[in-house]
Amino acid sequence: MKQVVEHQSDVLVIGSGAAGLTLALHLAEKSKVILLSKGPLSEGSTYYAQGGIASVFDEEDTIESHVADTLVAGAGLCDEPVVKFTAENAKAAMQWLINCGVAFDKEEVPAGSKKEAPYHLTREGGHSHRRILHAADATGKEVQVTLQDQARNHPNILVLERYNAIDLITTRKLSRPGNRVQGAYVWNRDEEQVETVKARFVALATGGSSKVYQYTSNPDIASGDGIAMAWRSGCRVANMEFNQFHPTCLYHVDARNFLLTEALRGEGAYLRRPDGSRFMPDFDERAELAPRDIVARAIDYEMKRLGSDCVYLDITHKPADFIIKHFPTIYKRCLELGIDITKEPIPVVPAAHYTCGGVMTDLHGQTDLNGLYAIGEVAYTGLHGANRLASNSLLECLVFARAAAEDIESQLGKIPMPSSLPAWDESQVSNSDEEVVIAHNWHELRLFMWDYVGIVRSDKRLERALRRCVMLQQEIQEYYSNFKVSNNLLELRNLVQVAELIIRCAMERKESRGLHYNIDHPNKDESPKPTILQPD
Ligand SMILES: Cc1cc2nc3c(=O)[nH]c(=O)nc-3n(C[C@H](O)[C@H](O)[C@H](O)COP(=O)(O)OP(=O)(O)OC[C@H]3O[C@@H](n4cnc5c(N)ncnc54)[C@H](O)[C@@H]3O)c2cc1C
């Protein structure tokens, strides 16, 4: 018989990307923190972020301009005070990262100059100024590695790696008075046992849910666990219909999640059908340089029309040395897979990239459940509206983590530690007898989400998807009630919940806006509102 394990901490932070690490490091100055990560500490979208983080550093640039650009990208659905709050707090959040040792690239200054070199700022689509701080093309890695080293060595942070949070424990679920979070049940993957974490406060920093789609640029952890857990605990969820699709992800059996930067198209690469003909000029006068959502929609249209598995990105008309110099990582990775991009076109598909919606929070990251916070891609703060402006997402992690830390600290002395929590009950479950059920349902879910709830939707496709989703939910719930947990089962249970939320949000929006396009409702409403779902 396994021992019952109960951990205890002032704050439980679930997730170790930019949001979770920033929150944990701020809180650890005054409180004890448990930091949980499902896989290795570094594995999350943060590590793979390439471009950088938006913040007004240039003297010619203004907060107003950053706000205006974000509002335009959000296509009428951003919450303006939230956008202002984020832009105004960006510089302080970046300064904190810099003080932590994150080395953003700087301009070159003449040798012997006494002047400190300013940060090198890049410009990305949708930004009217240069305002992206970056560390070459691996900004996320620099942020992740710097912060996680500090978290690992902090005396007030206990890192629990390879632990899946399963569900939140709340006063309501325990039939205790009030509506407050008490902790969480967590699955220790190495010991294969469920343990309990008791905490005064809990923060979800679990990232997005793009893994609900067959093709995604996200790492495997992006299964929407935090959104599903919050929903099951009574929190509202909003704007799940707005999932950003990146137009060009490598299509290859041995290379999941490999993104092909938009800079390839910026440097002249063409998109071609399988027969070699170009198609972007038929869709937009900017052709391959049209915005992300237009390019993704055009590729999706051509793939569905032709019944083809992918289209092709072709830069072979540029000199080989130019390609190798500008895109060394892509050249190397493709060559490893047998594709010489200087000589042949690259097979690509669009891929789910970013979850704009999520758990509803206020300006401090506080959710509907007392003591529960949601920070980063898991949250819906109102910043992104119907479409995310490039490089605003890491910024959101930093700004809201700092705000949440302040809010939690101001209440620490007032909130007692919850009394003892019941241990996880495994008496009714046995070892899984048919893993194939999980594998099959995984595949089915991601495929119908891709085909019916992907880049282009219709009322009929959404109805079909909902029917399948409800069926899968019943089957998975039954399986969950009878068998011991595993990573695949826990993720599948969350993904099917998130899929339902995406479909229901998409069905409620009777217009096309930003990242949501429904052929039965192609126009925009005059007074759009966020889609808010309330659990029963
Ligand atoms: C390829 C790529 C490039 C990108 N480029 C940029 C860019 O240039 N600029 C930008 O601003 N944004 C970019 N983004 C988006 C940005 O990286 C993410 O939005 C951001 O990193 C999310 O951070 P996070 O802390 O919320 O979540 P993540 O970094 O995804 O971390 C999630 C954490 O939660 C943990 N977790 C999840 N579920 C559980 C569970 N059940 N139990 C325990 N732990 C759990 C995971 O283990 C992980 O530690 C990019 C994204 C991708 C995929």
C-alpha cells in the first residue's frame, strides 16, 4: 500500500513557463511556494518563443501607439483598460527580467564609446514602431533558462517536476462553507501516485490548449489543463473561439511542431499548390505577405478544395548561400529530415499556435474562485480580443504575474492555511485494460477539431463537432471513473473539455471577426461582445 503524501505551501503555482516562473520568483521573496511542472521544468511554449517581447523602449515610440496597435489587432474585442494597463506596466516588467539576468540583444556601439548600448528592437507585423526586445531568434529559451535556474536555487521555492495537477480542491467540493480554493490533487508521474497539495492560494499558469488540434506549433504540454480545471471548479471561461493559427508549420512525420518563420515569406518565398502553381495572388493583393490569418485561411481553403495533405513553401529561387545565411536553423533541421530547402519546396500546413481565450480574470489575475489566479496563456484578461498582436503574449505573462504577486502578498497574513484535506480515493479504480481507447479518442478528437472547428468553420461543421465531442466526453468520463490515471488519460479528459468550450463559444458567435471565420456568418456585428461561458 502506497503512503499518503500531503504537501503544504502558502502558494501553489501550477506551471513553470514565463507566467509561473515570474509569479513564483516574485512571491518567494515573502512566502513559501510550490512550483509544479507536468514535464521537465523547461517544457512549455515559453521555451520555444522565437521573436521576442513587446515593450516601449524607443524614445520615438509611445504607450499610446502600443495600445492603438493592440486594439487594431484585437478587431474590436480588446478590453481597453486592460490593454492600457499592460502597455503601461511593460517597461517595469522587462526591467525586472533584465535585472534577473535575461540578456536581450543590444545595438552595436563604436569601440571605446562610454555610452551604454541601447537594446536592439525589432519590428513585427501589426506594430507601428520597433518595440520588440529579443535574444537573437531564441528569446523564449533565454527567458526560460534564466528564470528557471533562479527558481531551482531559491530556498523558498520547492520545485515538483513531472507532476500533473489533476483537479483543484475547493471548499464547495468539500462541502465546507464559502467558495475558495484549498489546493489540488497532483499526480506524481515517477511514483505513479496521486498526492495532495494544500495551499492558501493557487495560481494556474498552465499555458494554452492548441494541442486540441491535429497540427500545432505548441509543445505537448499545451492540453488546456488549467482551463478545464478552472471550468470544473466553477470559473467562467471566455473567447475560446479565437485560436490563432500559424500559416506555416513543417509537414513531416518525424517533425511535429516545427515552425517555419514568417521571415521566409518576408524574404520572398512563395506558397505553391502540389502542382507547383502559386495561389496567394488569387486571395489577396499582398499575396504571400498578407496577414497571418488570411494566409492560413487561403492554405486551408486550397487543402480542403484539393483534398491535399499540405501545400509547399518555396524559396529555391533565392541563392543557396543567401538561404543558408538567413535561415540556418531551418536549413539544418530540414536537411536532417531529407529536405534541402535550397533545392526543393518545403511541405507545410497551418498549425494551431495561440489560445486567445481562457479563464476569466481581473487585472490581478484573480478568477471567479477566491484564492485562484490564472496567469499567461491559460487566462482571458481581455488583452488580445479577437486576435493577438505578435509578442504581446509573453508580455501578458510578465505583467499579470507581477500584478497577481502583489495581490496575493497583500492578503497573505489574512488567509489561514486550509485544514486537512481528504486523500485521493483510488479504491474504486483498477489498472487500465485497453489503452487503445485512449489512443483512438486522442486521434479522433484532434482530427475532428482540425476538420470542423479549425480555420474555417460553418454551422453544420460545428454541430457535427459538438455531437462527436459529447459522445467522446461520455466515453472518457467512464474510463476516468474506472481506471487509474495516466498522463494521456488526464490530458485527454482536459482536451475534450476544452474542445467543448471552443465549439460552444464558436457556436455562440454569429459573425466572423479576427480569428473566428464562419462561412454562414461572414460579416461583422456592429456591437461585438466577448463570448462568456458560465459553468452550471
Ligand atoms: C513556437 C512558438 C513561438 C512563439 N513566439 C512568441 C514570441 O516571439 N513572442 C511572444 O510573446 N509569444 C510567443 N509565443 C507564445 C508564447 O510563447 C506563449 O504564449 C507563452 O510562452 C505562454 O507562457 P505560459 O507561462 O503561459 O505557458 P507555457 O510556457 O506554455 O508553460 C506552461 C507550463 O504549465 C505546465 N503545465 C501545464 N499543465 C499542467 C498540469 N496539469 N500540471 C502541472 N503543470 C502543468 C507545463 O508543464 C509548463 O511548465 C510563441 C509560442 C510558440 C509555441
